[in-house]
Amino acid sequence: MEALMQVLESTMATRDPYTVGHQRRVSQIACTIGREMGLSEDRLDNLRIAGTLHDLGKFAIPSDLLSKPGKLTPQEFALIKTHPQVAYNILEPITLPGNTAQIILQHHERLDGSGYPQGLKGEEILLEARILGVADVMEAMCSHRPYRASLGLAETLDELTENQGILYDAAVVETCLKLYGQDLPAPQQVSAGPTSMGVVVPFPQVSPADGAWAQETFARRRALPQAAASKSRLWTLPERYRAWVQAGSASLMGWLIMASFKGL
């Protein structure tokens, strides 16, 4: 599973290194919240994998649309909203642990039914997906995006507080405020290979058991092959073969995306 995740990450990084770094940071935030809320180790592992792959479907979205400054047209936003379903369709044939694929599918659902792609409400949304949704909003607002500067931690927490129990799960927001709302240092700048990954929220201590990458490795483009997260065994491949592996995985990703659209 770790090797597959890294193949998918490496393939995405050739096209959109920003999203790869975003996913890693969201995964850590989500695992931190989930652990504080008492999720079991199995559920935390599912959440970690879902966080790391939750935007996989954006591989099917034109890159200029993902970084477009200004307001999206209704047609453009409709295309953006397909990415959870595309990711789910790509990953569904793979044996992911537990309900990981469903967590990815539901991470843009909102308590009042205003989310997508299914318009689920309240308890219809998995708790892990509700956690991932809050972590996604938090990281996105606190980071520099290709089309805007960071909105800052204070504005992010205001958004979560304002919509607590409306868009976002009240207990998840409460935990988020407990972890991030007091005595925090300023957001830190991290780099992401060829492009800046922007400002990220400062993280509290994360247990190594969460399986999340350390903060200093979040934005670094991880060339194949490398050590699997939380594993001691190294998977090594001669440098001369790496471009071939990435090209092959990109072709496979293209085929999977085409197949996923047939399921929309």
C-alpha cells in the first residue's frame, strides 16, 4: 500500500507538486485531530491514507483551471467538483483498507447537505470524512494558493467557528480549536521542490504512530523509490530507471482517469 501511494504521489508531483504537498499536510492535520478524538489505530491509518490521496481526482482537471486567479465560472466549478468522484472511481478497484475510498469520496460533503458530490447530510457523512473536510479547509486557507496569499490562521479559525455545526462537525471543530487555537507561533514557510508550497499552519506534536510524514518532509518532492512511511525497509531502484517508472505510472494514471470518467 505504501509503495502504491508513493507511485501515485510521484505521478501527481510531475504535474502538480502543490497538490502533493497539500495532501500531506492535510493528512497530518487530520490524523492529529483524529487521534485527539480517540480514533482507533486502524481508523487513523485509513484517515492517513485518505488524506494523502484525497485530491487524486484533480489529476483529471486542467492545471490552468486549478491555479486560475479570480472567480470560477459555474461550468468550471462543476468540473472541479468532479474530483472526489474521479478519485473514488480510480481507487475503487484497489483493495484499500476499511472505508478509505468512501472517506475520499465524502471529504467535500457538508453537514447541511450543501457539499458534493452526493449532497449528504449530518450523520450520513463518515466521521473520518468530516475530520478530513475540516483539515482540508484549514490547510487550504492557511496556505498560499497559486491564485491568492494565505488567509492566515485567525481567519481560518473564524470560518470554522462561524460554521460549526452548520457546515462542519461541531466536535471536530472543537477539537481543532483546542489543538490550534491557543499559543501558536506564526505560520511557517516551507518549500516544495520547484514551487513554493506556501504558508502552513504550525502543527502540534504528532505521534509517530499516526504514520504522517514529518513536517520538514511535507513539501519535498519524493522521487521514486524511497523509504515507505513508518517502515524501516528501503525500496531502492537505480536512478536510470526512475524516469521510466514515472512515465509508466503517468500512462497508467491516464488510463485510470479515462476509465473513471466512464463511471461518472
